[in-house]
Amino acid sequence: SGNCHSTSSPLGSIRRGSSVVMVNQPNPNRESCEAVASPYNATDSSSIQSNTTAIQSVLVVGAGWVGRQIVAQLAAFGIKVSWYDLSTESLSSGIQWIKNQIDERIDETSWPITAKHPLERIDLVPDIQVLHGAIDLAIESVTEQISAKRSVLKTLSKCLSPETIIASNSSYFTPSMLERFVEHPHRFAHFHFHVPVWRSRLVDIASCSQ
């Protein structure tokens, strides 16, 4: 509903005028998962590789069942992740859950052998209003309540650079329902991860009206 455009693919893209953000499907045979943002001409796919800037740091807000899977998958494939949740107990539980996943995910080739130490790429954040360093992409994965999402999205908008891509993992609210909470809404979209994230490797991506 609304003026949103969506795609469901292991290679997703968000178009913003002449720009596109691409998130490549993690491959167990590769050492890292690459996400790139670049100028993109839809009729010339060769431009994707020639002008790309790798997304190196991601902020994930939410340590629930899906949030911890997103964090684990990103860290396993070489992305630096800052992780925040109001509940320190949820973060501690999430860290322990990731520790328990490592050997099994590597044995089944869902994660590469280089994922042996994903926790080295995860930084627990005590307050998203005092983040240190640049964040290329912020993903909210909090409870499906409009008040919770409004609070998180407004805070992210104020604390992060206008260049930071802000995404929601919502499976209930549409982008057009949430974009009003984001300053510079042209950089907002939905990244809906299918679970289990390590097995499906599929993200539904929907842009907002702007």
C-alpha cells in the first residue's frame, strides 16, 4: 500500500533517484558479505561494480529473535555491527545465542570458516545518542508497535548523519506508514529479513514514496 516499491531477492536494491543500494547474498564460499551503495543506471549493470562504496558498519536496534539473527549474519560475513537494545539482558542473551550458533552454522556451511570469531565485529552500544564512528546503515528491529518504531526512527534520524541509510525490519507496517518519523525520508526503506536469516538469506526491500 502507499507509494512504495518493493523487491524480494537475495540481491536487493533500494533506488533513490539515480542511486541504488545493493545488499549481496552471503555466500558460504566467500570470506565476507558485501553491501554496496553506488550511482546506478538500471540499463547498464556494468556501472554497479565500477562505482561502489562498501557498507562497512551497520547499527542494529533490537535484540529479539530476528534482531540477533541479523546481527549474527552480518558479523559472520565480515560486517562491523553496533548493537543496541533498551534491555541489557536481551543483549547478553543475544551474545550468548550467537556464541552457541558458531560451530553449527560453520559445519552446515551457512557461515564461512572465517566466522569463527564474529563477536570481534560486534560492539554493544549503551546509548545510540553517543555513537562513535560513522554508521553506513541502521536497521531497526524492535517490537511491532507504532510507538516503539516512532521513537527509534526519530532518534536514529537525529543522531545519525543524513547520509546514513535507515531501514525498518517491520513485517506489519508499510514504509509509507513509518517514513514520516524519519528526517530526510529519501534514505528510508524496509529491509524485511526472512527467518531463519542464515538459511533463507532473503530480504524483502521496499522503498518509501520519496
